[in-house]
Amino acid sequence: MGSHTSTAFAADVRGTLDAFRRIVQAIRTASRDAERKVGLSAAQLFALQQLAGMAGASVNDLASRTFTHQSSVSVVVQRLVARKLVAKVTASDDRRRVRLTLTEQGRALLRRSPEPVQERLIAGVAALGPVERRALASTLLAIADTLAVGDGAPPMLFEEGKAAARKRRLRAS
């Protein structure tokens, strides 16, 4: 492998890091905007927005629609249910199944919400050709594996756990 100080290597790394910085900045800004405007994290807003187009969806349906692991979506849904923005309803055709539906409060909040940044991120990935998408996914997975601390399902984008959110609020005050 070539030297880490070569001009081409430096340009590649800088370009990659700049792209990561721009993506993280866009997601962070959108998350703060959603938090300020409607009091939801970017993940909660995205889940709510996706549920609006899927009457009677299950948690698994929502996970598929948001390209997220079911366990991560379940955490977000619990928070939306606790805020009375989403209701869990027993399916009429199968009493073992639970369906998710927006409450009137959830629909009202969604009407005044900004567009979830995840929509633009998904559109950017969708605009790539199949070979580019697979290469991007493979490359990012290799980088994530280098950085990753845990093997569990990652949370939805910018959906902090309660402890992390509490620490962030304490630092800000």
C-alpha cells in the first residue's frame, strides 16, 4: 500500500472526511430543527412521517419502510406511543397482531413538521446505480466495522438513548 502522505491519498481521505462531515452536519441540523419545531428527534419525525403513508402498519412494516432494524424502530415507536402521537391497535383479522396508527395529535404535529432529512438521504442513495449502491454499502460497512463499538442493531439516525440525551442537555445548561 502507498504512503499515507501521498498527495492522492491525502486528497482521497480529505474528500471522504469532508463528505462524512457534510452528511453528519445535515443530519444534525435537521435533527435540531425537528427538535426545535416539533419536539421530536429526526428519527421520531421520520418514523411518524413514514407511518402517515402506511395506515395499519406493523413495527416490521415500519422497519422495512425506514430501512432500519425492527428493534431500533420499536424503541422509536414506544416513544411516539408514550407521547400519544401513535396508537397501537389490535388487528381485527388477527388478535395477536398489533397495528400502528397515527393519532389526531400525531397528524396535527406532522402537518407543521419539516421534511425528514432521511428522505433526502434515501433519495441520494436511490439516485445511484445498482453497482454504485452496492459499492457504497460495502465500503461504508468496512469503515463502520473499523469504528463500531457494538454488534447490536444500530439506532435510527440521531435517535439518542435517554441517558445520552440527558447528558447532552446537562452539558448545554
